Amino acid sequence: MANVLFYTHSKDDLVRAVRLVINEIRQTELVDSSIPDDDEKLSQKAASLLLGISVTTIIDWRKSGKIPRDAYMRIGRPIFYSKKKLLEYARNNRNISKNSK
């Protein structure tokens, strides 16, 4: 496999393509870090389990603003929730959570 030949693209074309892909990946890895590094970051599924609600509900609450903006962050496409902020939110809104202890 050391002597792979590409007839349709030059080496410069391939280098440009790789650079484009790398730049695209770097852009998706930008972290909107409203959650401190020492706070546990939960996936949507883990956050919904913590609050005792469905994933659909936590998504709806995030989109409607019911969950404060500083309680979640986006890393690329996935969304992560601050465990500390969700517990604080659940304590202040006891009617929303089944399991917030």
C-alpha cells in the first residue's frame, strides 16, 4: 500500500483537500464553554435521567428557555449539560424533577 497512485488528483489537490477537512473538523470542535472545567458534563440522555424526564422533554425545555443558557453547552453538534446547574435548577423548580437529589 506504500505505492498508492491517484491519477485524477495531484498531490497539491490532496493536500488542499486534507487541509479543508482538518479546518472543518477544528470548527466543529470549538467549545462554547459556559460550563466550568471542574463541573461534570452530562449528555442529554444522562441529564434527562438525572431529572427523571424524557430526552424529548429536556430538548423541549432547552429550546423553550426553561433550562437556563448557562446550564448547557454545545461541543460540535452534541449538547452537554452542567450537572451542578441542572441540580440547582431542579432544586429551585421542584415541580419539574422526579429525581433531583
